Amino acid sequence: MTTPLLDISGLAVDFGSAPAVRGVDLTLRRGETLGIVGESGSGKSVTALAVLGLLPKAARVRGSVRLEGRELVGLPGRELAKVRGRRVAMVFQDPLSAFTPVYRIGEQITEALRIHRKLDRTTARRRAAELLDLVGIPAPDKALDAFPHEFSGGMRQRAMIAMAIANDPDILLADEPTTALDVTIQAQVLDVLRTAQRETGAALVLVSHDLGVIAGTADRVAVMYAGRVVETAPVDELFARPRHPYTLGLIGAVPRLDGRGGPLVPIPGSPPAPGTVTGCPFAPRCPLVEDRCRTAEPPLAGADGHLAACVRSEELAARGPRPEEVYPVPPVPAAEPPGEEILRVDGLVKTFPVLKGAVFKRRVGTVHAVDGVDLAVRRGETLGLVGESGSGKSTTLYELLGLRRPEGGRIELLGRDVAGLDRAGVRELRRAVQIVFQDPMASLDPRMPVGDIVAEPLRAHGAERAEIDRRVPELLRQVGLEADHAGRYPHQFSGGQRQRISIARALAVRPRLLVLDEPVSALDVSIQAGVLNLLQRLKAELGLAYLFVSHDLSVVRHLADRVSVMYLGRTVEAGAVAEVFERPRHPYTRALLSAVPLPDPAAERGRSRILLPGDPPSPRERIEGCRFRARCPVYAALGDPADRARCERESPTAGPTGPGVDHVAACHHPQRG
């Protein structure tokens, strides 16, 4: 345990004249899990890819990467190929692009086996099936013949892990393996990684932007910023007593499932552009900056295995301040009690036909995307809409925004039934509801200056030129931007600033309801905190109502007043956030909450997990009885045949779970589990 399995020293990676990694030093011992965290562009993934020589030819790699004393930097390609997969294996962020789409899963895993071992095809295929079974893929013999696109995202990631551990490697490099996965699937993948590590005895390097994932998985943590490690320590020590202001800010910026309310800690500014670092790279954003910070870059130093690249690290270690004691946190005005009802949805239904045939299309099935959704939003209130991918959240939003007669059910906006609206009524209500999309870069026209983007809704509704000239600077200042930013284009802004522009555009016509479709999921946690604080302030100042869609339950806990949980097109639980999160009644909600990682190593290790088997059924299926039954731990534990028969034959309806409580759950056994 004293000799490092992997020793990285002075690693530097340049792309032309731009340094992406600047002198990284890391060690990894057998059986250890090292977590690497940091914002986008910090050099995390480049460091992991440099270990295996997987960077593009344009990259210039310097320094040393030693695997049990053997130098890997500069190793000939033929020799490096013997290391890849056999000694060090990679689990990529996007398995769909990592797998070859024209080859079957089994062919790719058996190829990985036969490259490094002398196995015949039959033996290699049998071993591949064993690996798929190990990572929890059902019917592994049949799954071997599937193509990558036939697997769900979680199954593809598990198959990628199976291929990575095929040759019992000494080291697993996992580069953001849970990004873009639902929280339940993320929990499955992390469990599979632990199983793989236990079965092979491999050390694990886990690259992630999710501090909760790192807290529950890593033994040691390295925090990267601007291409270098700025703090490293054992996981408990780092989260309890961070010694670098950047680490402190990251921890304070994370919304927590076990906390509620108040502003988050935003880290001001953005990381420096590569090649522009003078002195400490964090100095322009640091609340503790001194003159000496701008003249020389501090070395990574410290004692007891806790190192930090900060001239005030000893002071931070002695004080142990909370993030809000170091960073200026903007006050959030107190919101007024919720007012009149803005939106009501009862029994919403939306289906899509499944067609077959190249020329003459014929209907061969139906996708039941939304199959009984109920929700209500009042003025000054935030309703969080949560559920796994495929649960019908986005379809519900588009039905609301369409302002047309629904296929089934009823939609009322500002007390008016949208089914009876004429063109003038639709135009009138269109101002009342606006949307902020998930990806601000994709939703902003790159050819238009920001001022025109923000003014576009005003022009569409016939605003006078004088009003437009007055409103655009006002809106930009309202979302925390400068009025002179109106002449710039979207690509000249950071991701968080672009999302602020999207919010300004949505506010232009003074809406009553904002639909927020995953508005912070594409942002770094430090930027996310500022946008969430902005949304809280705008709601309080303008009396807005929010319909907030997110897969991140920690964000929903922080921002929402009430929450509605969807599963396979239906509302399965709804109520006040505190009530639902602290006393969930539906087993699906309990599983969702248990899967959310906490950025607290001690608390995370003490929690129990409810791992749901498999993925949600296809919305093409019409399931008799409870549609959650196949994955439900409560149903699996039922001993009374009558109770089981009820779940199998009778579809539960949402009803109160206690007297006098605005908390409903669609479950036959809400008190169990």
C-alpha cells in the first residue's frame, strides 16, 4: 500500500499555445478511489485521457505518468495498446459514442477479451455474458446480440463498465460516468462500479462534477482549477475543513437534499482563459485575494496529506469558516404567500402513433406519453415537476405551452379553459406563459445581438419602439447583466450569462407563469448557484409563478414550494416539498430520494439505498394494475395474495395520505416501506 500503483508528476498538456493541464501531481494506490472534481475546463478529463495516451495528435504531453514504475508518456503506440484495457481501462462519459454503432455489444466485448487473451470465440462469448450478468443486465445471452442503440442509457453505461473490467485491469478511469443519467440509473451505475472494483481489486479514478457522487465514492479527492490541482486531501477531511477558497465555494454552491431555503453561495466570475494565468489563477474570483496572490502562483503545500495551493490555507484551516462567511451572498427578498391560481391541469392525456412503412404508413401501436397528469400552480409559487426520463415531463410542458384543446383532460390558464380559446384568446394568453429552455446556447439565435434577442417577444406583441428601447436595458440589469451587453452576441457570454439572457427574454412581455425546463442542468455548480439565486429573487420581486422541471431533486428541494412526481405519464405523488421529501408515501418517490447523493461523506455513508431494478417500461405498453409494480420494492415484499392481486389488477388513483394534509399519492400501500 506504500508504493503507488500510478504516479503522475509534472503532467502538462498543451493544445498549440494554450495549456490545458499545468503541472499535475497525483498518486493512486491499489484498491483506492481517487475523485477528481472541478468546473468545466479545469483539466479533469484531459488529465484522465493523458494517462492512456488518448488525446488527439494536436496535444503536446509533457511530464511523467508511471504505472508501477513504467513510464507511459512517450511509450510507442504498440506498447501502449498492450496497457489499454489490460492494465488500465477507461469508462467514457458517453457510451453511445464510445461503442461502435454498427457492431453488436457482444462482438465488442469479445474483441476486448481476445485482444489481450488467447481465447476462442465460444469461450470469449461465454465470458462476455458473465460480465453483462455481473453488471446487472438482464438476459445477458440475448443482450450480447443487441446493438448499442437498442440499450437504454443506463444499460449502455453498464455494458461499457463490463467491457472495461473484461481483462481484470489494475486501474479503472471513469470520466463522468453518470453525467446525463437519471438519479435512479446513476445509483445503479455507481453500484456497478463498486461491484466491478470489488471483483477486480482495481483502483478507481472517478472524474465528476457532482460533489455528492465524490463524497459517497472517493477515498481521496483532488480539486482542479485552471489546469492544476489546487487542493487534495482524504475525502472526509476535504469536505469538513477545506483549505482553498475555491473548494469552499464549490461546497457552498451545492443545493442539498437535507437543506432548504436561503441563497446559495455563487462563485463570481468565470475561470481564466488558457494561457492568461498570472499569479494565482483563482485571484480574480477570490474573496480573500491579497496583492501577493497576483504576483506568484502559490505551490501545492501542506501537511498530513492535506495540500492546498493558497497563501491563506493555514488561516482557513484554523478558522474553518462556512462558505457564506467568506463569499458575499446576495440577500433574497421574502416571498409573499401564494395568491390566486395561475394554472390548473386535470387528467391530461397525450398519445403519439407508432407508424411503420416507408411509403404507405400504417399505425402499429401507440405511445402513451402522458396518461393522467394533475397539477396546479398559484401566483408566487414554484411547483417542481420531477421524474425519470420518459416519465412525460417534457410532453406535459409542450401541451401546456401549445394552448390548444388537449387530447384528454382539461387545462386552465388564468381561469380560462384553453380548449375554448380563439386566435385572439391564444395571443392574449401567450404573453402570460413563457419558457426558459435547458440549453441556452441552442435556444438563442447566434446571428442576433443580445438586445434584439431580448426585444424579439416585445416586437412580436406589437410594442412601440420607445418601449422596447426602455425595456431592453431594464431587463438586462434585472437579470444581473450590464445594459451595454445588448450589442454583444451569445457566443461572447459564459453559460450562466446566456441563461440569464434567456430569462430576460422570457420576462420581456411580463408573464404570469414561467416554465423552466431543466434551466440549470447544463451549468457548472458554481454558475448554477447564481442562476438559482436570481430565480428566487425574481419570483419574490415580480410575484411570478414557476413550473420548474428538473431531474435534480436537490435543486427542487431548494427552489420549489410544492412538488409533483411523475412516473410513466402519470402523477404518482404530490404535495408540499417539505412533506413529500421528509415523509414520502410512494415507493417510487422514496427510491428517487434515496438515490440522490449528499455532499457530506459521513452522512452519505450512513444512508440506505433503494436500487430500482431495470428501467421504466416502454410507454407503448398498456400495463394492467399499478404500472410501477415490476420495479416496486413494496410489491416484491407483499405476502398477502389479496394485496398482490390488488396491485396487479387495480390502477391506484392519487388520494390523501393523511387527514388535513395536502399530500396525495397513487399507491395502494402508501404507509408501507
